[in-house]
Amino acid sequence: MRAVTEYVTRDGRHRFRVKFREGKGRNARTSSLTFPSLAQGERFAKELDVLGWAEAVQRAEERAGKVSTLSVDEYAIKHIDTLSGITAGTRTTYKRIYTKTWAPVIGSLPLEDVSRQDIAGVVTRLSESGKSDKTVKNEYTVIAAIFNAAVIDDKISRSPCRGVKLPRVTEQERAEMQIIDHEEFAILIAEIPEHYVPLVTTLVGTGIRWGEAEGLQVRDLSLDAEVPTLHVRRAAKWNSGMARQEIGPPKTKKGRRDVELAPEVVDVLRPLIVGKGPTDQVFTAPGGGQLRHRTFWSDIWRPALFRASLCPEHRGEGCKCGTAKPSRCQVHETPPAPCGCDGTLSKPLRIHDLRHTAVSWMLAANIPLYVVSRIIGHESTKTTADIYAHLMPEGRRAVAQVMSGMLAAGRQ
């Protein structure tokens, strides 16, 4: 492939030149074409080798006539506004990320002038500012989708996001999942107010996500079927722009699934649907309104953990006053446990850890991984294995035993 030479113009712009010879023999003359991006230069260089100079030049000139003069801002906003298959809340989130992270840096540039270095520079600054790998990936995904769409729309020839590596700085620092056993769950559920016992029982008994529980409607339950089933068809999502919850499709395509119910889950769900219509919510606040994750966590979940005293070293020594503010308990000025904890686990149990607990119980019962993956709605068994591999020690022990047998046979 012909060499692509980069140079900087007087006004500081990077340009890419490809030299070639027009014609053959002694009469051939040296010529060149200049491109605003490395991708365009490399494409022309490859076409010179395959098509010859005349057709390659013709194609390059045709593409140049189609190059968009749209700025990134103009294209990005239109792209987000016309996206299909997303909720209003997701659209608002995409706009917020683009406006805050990308617009100040590349928004005024023509689409064709954005380079890989521009994108990589923003990604690096995001990571160095202390943002987690997941946050950086989320913000990068927004701009990558915009440029991928621009390629499809023939606005640019190649996305500047190609080749950008995402950071892996905080990958190992993410919150570790907390798993509780059957005895600990029995202690915890005894401290949950009666109205919320069916919700907590269903979360740990099925492994569904909180948002899926919020979106669950009466028509999604087949409690009298031969095999009682919960049908996950929708989930609640927060619309930050309108400051309210919206009901939309599950998190992933595989999130739309059927989950068989244990008799204990059926028993707590049945009273909740009496007198309700098909589209009524199964789980509600005590007054009948929409569930709120933040309210449940602060007013119900956290105090219940505190009363249950699930700290492994001080089980049963927690505060029993039932305050909703355990760190400011009016009865106990200092934490009740000698270790200085507030009676909960050393790393507080999250509501989402009920889902992890459900998976751990399934794996402990030797339920096949592909079945577990289907029940909890992962896109693939690889996702399930990546997240929960540490909960499958039997597999690792089996590998060690097989290798031991092979090595022993080799010594005979």
C-alpha cells in the first residue's frame, strides 16, 4: 500500500497526503491527493493498489463531493432526536452525555475533521478525572453510536472511534457482590415490614431486577398454571428529564423471559393481585403509588439491615430501635457493635445483591449454567460465567482433579 504522509497546515489542521504516478513508463508523472483524515488517505492508498490510479482518483473525487459539511453538533442532536426503540428517559440521558462530555470539545468541528486522537483524548481525560471504567464506557458509547450512524448515512467514510481503547483502571475496584445464605435471609426477611415481604421474597426467589419488579403487572403472572410462571415483559426506568419513572422493555433482548415460581413465591404474590385489573402494578407503595428505589432503600431496606444485624462478627448485637437513620440513632449515640460497624455487613448488602444471592443459590443446587442464564435474563452464558465464575468452585476443583490424574498417569 502507498505511504500516507501526515503534515500540519499553517492553521494547525492535520492533513494526509498520498503520492502516486499517473500513467506508465517515462511519460508517467508524480501526483498526489490530500485528505482531511488518515482513514480517507488509507482508503485511497488501498484503492490505488487494487483499481489503478485513474479509477481510484475518480472514486476519491466522487466521495469528496459527497463529504458532509455538517458539524458534529448538528448531526449528533438530530441523530439522538430520531433514534427509535428507546424510551424518552434514555433519549434524555444520551443528550445529557453528549452535551456535557462531547459537545464542548468536538461539537463545532465538521464531522469529517474529527480524528481518533480527538476521541481518545476525551476518553483519557474522563478516566484521569476519576470516573469509573463503566462511566467512561457509557459516555464513549454515545459518541461511538453517533459516528457509526454517520458512516451508515454516508456522511463520513470511517468512524474516528475505531481503534480507541477504553481504560481498565477501576475494573477491579467495582463494588463486590454480597451473598447471604438461607439463614441470613430468614433473619433479614423477619425485619422487613409486612407490606414489602412479597417484594423481597420475589426478588430473591426469582433473581429478577428491581426495575423488572417495578414494571411487573398482574397480567404478567400465571399463578394457576400447571407450572406457575412470572413473565418478564417490561421494566421501570428513570426518566431524569421528566423526573419520573417510565415503563419500557426489559434491559436486554433476553430480558424478556419466563421465570418458573416456587410455591413460596406464589403464596406471597397471590394476595397482591386480588381485586386488581390486568395492567395494574403488582408491587406498589403502601398507599398504592409507584415504588421508588431510593425511598425503599432509605426507609425500608437500610433500617431492616440494621435491625437484622448481619455483620458476621456481631450477629444479633445490632440496634433494635427501628430508626430509619441508623447512623444517627437517638437511642444509641454510638454504633452498638464493638467493631464500630452499624450492625450490617462490613460492605452493606445492596438490594441488587438479592439477585446475586438468587444466582448463588441456583449454582449451589447445581442448576446448569445455561438455565441460570436464561432465568436471570443474561444475553449469553458467557456473561453469567464472567460475573459468577467465583461461585462455581466445583468446576475449578474438577479441573484440578482431572489435571492431577493426567500428571499422575504421566509419572507411571
